[in-house]
Amino acid sequence: MGNLFSSSTKSTSTSNSNSKSSSTSNSSSKSTPTSNSSSKSTPTSNSSSKSTPTSNSSSKSTPTSNSSSKSTPTSNSRSKSTPASNGSNDGLNDNSSDDNSSDDNSSDDSSSDDNSSDDNSSDDSSSDYSFISWYMKIKDKLKDEEIYNSLGKKKLNELIFSLGDETKFLDQHLKLFYDDDHLNKINRDLRRLDRLQGNNFIPSEEDGRDLVNGLLQRRREADKFNVYLFIEKLSDNRSDSSFLRFLANYVFKNKYGMFHVGLEIDGIVLEWGTGDAGPHLIYPRINTNKIYEKIAHIRINYDSNFSQEFNHSTNTFLQDWQHYMQNLFSTIINFMRMLLYFVLKIGVVPSNKLQIIAQKCVYWNRNYYYDPLNRNCQHFINEILETLNLKFNPKGEFKKFLDRIVQYADDRYLFQRREFLSRQDLDQFADQNWNMITNSWDKRLLLCYSDMMNNMYEYKYDEKWGPMNNKEKWIEREYELRTD
């Protein structure tokens, strides 16, 4: 924070650390197989455990799901047990209690275990059937795709699991973490503030301004993950056909007309109907080509990740911070501690929302096939946005822009009867008119144009669209809409 924090210290983040833990599928305890298996088998895919998957299996290998622990994955197992054929519950404590168990009690307990085993066997059979069903369905969806033949058996098996299992889908495709550096900065600032306060340091007004600017900078950095809707033309020039656009808009009532749409979350592309895994599977990928292939790249979330209470309180403080000079350190420290907590909400897409995305994508992968009329890319995106509670109903100039694309495939940078033909045109207009624009959707359209021009400059190297005149100014404008 300004001159107050010119020294550098080594710090480590205490949040978002990856703990060494183990997890099993539908299991709440470490367990070993007990279910009627006499075969020696070894785990094949997506398992890092030293284990023997059994559950009514007579084959030498069985694909298992959700196993990352050093334990034996068993289905619907809740007891700590050791492998035993018709063994008694007393055998659980053979190594830690008296060895004088009566044969009669063992016989009675064996009878009880047999009944329990029958119940568990029924549950296992149902679970196994469900697993085999979606596993084979996803495998079948992949068979006609290039990726099917390009991967070895093990890698293909891992891909199938990652597309059909929620935990693996989340871990492998939606792992969005904050940089430890950002968390380290906040922790470092807190230590310095505590040290200065402990030394009874009295800040000047200039020091106070540095503290406030530092808090504002950290708050901006906390909004990391952005959600964008992208629109791109279909292959074979179908989007350029006025007849097909008419059918899509007025007969089939497609919200985005004769265009492909998808979501991008912090660079990760989510789409249905196309992709490396074919039209029937959602296979999230980081695809830089998508960035400049899009006809439109539209940010749809402008809400901060912070609660309304936090934003309101910090905004009030930032507008009138001079009145807090006597308790400035305590106030800033409290806000920074709140900030550290909110940072772990994973930006504008909280971690629980990422779990929801994984659940939705896996459900589609397991159960649906692409259909151009009844289950196309636009149906998927609408469902995802509804699930995330993200509303995208543009108004004003933004609505006109979207209507021009959907109805006429017109992606010109038009705004209030003028067209921006270069980056310089947009920057000059925004500098002169931004504060006079009252419709927030009109401002969002200018930000949308800015993002799209920047992508054209950075990824297509088209100097007509860059560089932007004042990057910090555009960042401030975007943040204004987030906290408005």
C-alpha cells in the first residue's frame, strides 16, 4: 500500500491449500472389500489408491470412479471392516481386544452378516448398473470422434470418467484457483498494518490515502473470474443465410438466432454441440482460438463477488475515509480481514456455483444427445445461466447490438448512430461522453466493444484495434459497473 508498504516480506497463504486427503465413492470410512468376491483384481483407471475394487466382480479389472485415496473403493460401504468370508463383527477388533471370542457368537453374527450382505449386494448391483450405463453411453458418444482413436486405453478411460463423474469433472476441468500471490499480498498487508498499529504509528493524510488506495486495489484484484457469453457463426456460412436466420428467429424462436453460443469462465470454454469430444459431450477446454473467432464476446456478470453489505460499507468508507483518521488502522485492518475471507469465494463465480456447473454438465453428458431443434447449444447455455442465476436481458444500445447480430449477422461497432472504425475512435468517444451516459447497458456495450477490440489486437495482431489509450481508465469503468 503505497510508501507505507515498500518493504517486501516472504509470506505464505494459509487459505486454499491443498490438503492431503483421501476420498472414496459413496463411502464415509476407510474400508476394504467384503462383498462376495473371490477374484484377485487390480484398479484400472482414475485411481491412485493401492486397492482392490471388488463388489460382485469376477473380472480382473473394473473401472472405478471417484477414488483418489489409499483405500479400497467400495460402493455404499460405511463400516470399517477387513476382508472376511462370512466373518463376524467381532472380528473387527481381533487385533485390539480379547482373543476369547466364542464360536457360538461368531456363528450367530455370521448369520446376521449374511442378511446384511444380501442387502448391500442389492445396493451394489444397482450402483454398478448405473455406473456401467453412463460409462458405456459416454464411451459410445466418443466412438466417432478423432479423440477416441488418438488416446490410449488408459487415457481414454480417464477422459470418460472426467466427463461423467462430478468430482472428477470439477477437479480436472473447472479448477479455478486464485494466485497464491494475491492471498500473500493481503496477508502481508495485514502483518504490516498490525506492526504499524503496534508501534503506535500515527498516519498522515497522505499515509491515509495510501492505505485507502491499497484497500481499493486489493478489492479490485479479488474480482478475478469473469463469465462471458460468446456468439460465433456456424460453419458452411449458415449464419449468413437470411432464410436460415429467419427460420431460427421466427419459426424455432432461438434467442440467439442462427448462431452458436457458449460460455467462457476465466478462459475455460463451456459449449454444447461442438468441441474436441464431439457434439454430444461438454468437454471444457482452454481454447485461445475461440477468443478471436467470436462475432461477439459479451460479459454477462457485473456483480461483485462480495456481499452487498460489504460493498456498501467499503464504498461508504472510501467516500469519507478522512473522518476515520483516529481509527484508520483498525478500520482498514477489519476490511482487509473481511477481504481475505471474501477472496476465498472464488471471484464472481463462487465455489458452490462451480460445483453446480459440474453437476449440470455431467448430467447432460450422461443423459442427453445433441438435437438441433430441441436440445441445441442455446438450450444448454440458457439452462446454465438460469442455474447460476445470471440474468442477461440487455436493453438500450446493447439490445440493438444483439438484435443486429441475431437478425442480420451485423457485428459492426455501432453506438447511437455512429460507428467506431478504430480503437482510437472508441477511446476518444468514451473519454468525452462516459460520464454523460445514464443507461448502464449502454456503458456495458462500450466495455464489450473495448474487450472485443482488445482481443482483435492481441490475438489477431490487428493494429487498427489497439493498443487501448488508457488501460487503467477502462478498468475503472468496468469496476464502476460491478459496484454500481
